[in-house]
Amino acid sequence: MFELKYHTPIEWAHVAVEDFDSFLQDHAAAEKKASGMAMSMLSHYQDKTSLVKAMTDLALEELIHFKQVLKLMTRRGVMLANDEKDPYINDIRKMFRHSRPEKFLDRMLVAGVIEARGHERFSLIAQVLPEGKDKKFYDDIAKSEEKHKNLFVELALEYFPADVVYPRLEEILIEEARICAALPFRAALH
């Protein structure tokens, strides 16, 4: 449905995999937060039947991903870490406008862009991991994130006309690219 404007270099994935334990801790935190975001969306927009159903399913799926990452961490002897503030998420959320309908649209589109970035970066992790369970896991996670990216845009199009959705999506993509290009490479999803 849309393409990111900034393409993460493969070097990012090498940095992330060099400290894979830290990356896993960050990934677990990201899945936990994604589940919480879905619950927050359905709580704030209870009158949007399609969204409530989709966010319920998404919250459960993200929690399953959290459990899967936790299993991988346990196998490696890695403990959960304290949740850190994510500079990428903090910066992209600054794009939220303040009126209720505009903020609703922005929350959906920003969530879709974040999922698209997750798809891209999990795909890169899968590329640099050696053959085995971890590589397969990240291939599967990347495919899941791609579906989520499209889900949010489809929901936006259900509640807003295309001539409102796509120009705003373009603005968000341009700003998200600027944010990503400015971030240092580290053993974290963003």
C-alpha cells in the first residue's frame, strides 16, 4: 500500500546482531508496547467497531510475539530489561495533531508506518542471522509486521476518505524518513 522513504542500510542489522542480547531485550519491550498501543486504541475509540475488533486481534498477536521473543531470550539466558524511552517513537508521536478526528487518523497512520519500519528492520535482521531457528523466527515476524502495516491504512480508509488519508500518510512518511536518517545505529529496533 505504501513504501517507506528511508531505507535502513544493512549495516544497521550488523550492529544490532553484534549485540543480539540487547537487541532481543529491546525487541521484547517493543512487542509489549505494541500490544499496549492496540489496547489503548480500542479503549479510546470504542465506537469504531472494526477498529475494536482489529485492535483486539492485534493486541493478542503482539503479546504472542512478546512471548516468542521471551522464549528466545530464555534459551539464550537473557533477562528482560527495563523499558527505555524510544527516541524514534517519541519523535514520530510529535506529529499527532490535537483535534479528535485528526489525532485518530494520525494514530492509525503513524502505527502503520511504525509497523512498516518493523517489517523492514526485522527482514534485515533475518538477512544477517545464520540459518536456523532465529533466522526463521525473524522472517516470520517480518511477514506479520507487513500485514499490520496494511491493516492500519485499511482502517484509516474505512473511517476517512482516501483524499485525506494519502496526503497525510505522505507527510508522515517524509517526517519518519528524516527521523530515521538522524538516528544512530544501535542494538535496538529503532
